[in-house]
Amino acid sequence: MKNNVGGIDRALRIIVGLVVIAAGVYFQNWWGAVGLIPLFTGSMRWCPAYLPFGISSCASGKSEK
């Protein structure tokens, strides 16, 4: 699995994931579980939605292993 999520993208994904999870807990709604997706992709530095389009937000322009 090659990294395709760069630094700023990663930070934004983690922040958005935590905010969505916190909102789901606060409002006692199961939609907070959706926050796990950006949290997971940010922490793993890999986004499966980027693969079909060949997108990479890594700074070097090349994906890392």
C-alpha cells in the first residue's frame, strides 16, 4: 500500500474525523460513526478513493511505501 495522502490533507482528515465523531457523540446520533472514515484514511496516509484517479497529495509527488 503506497501513501497517497500528504501532510495537510492528513491533518485535515484527522481533524474532520474527530469533529464528526464528537458531533455524533454530542447529538447522540450514529452518524458520528462516519467520522471513522476520514480518521482512518488520515491515520493510514492512504485513501482508496484516490486510486482510480491517480491522485496523490504527498509533497514529493511520488508515493512512499
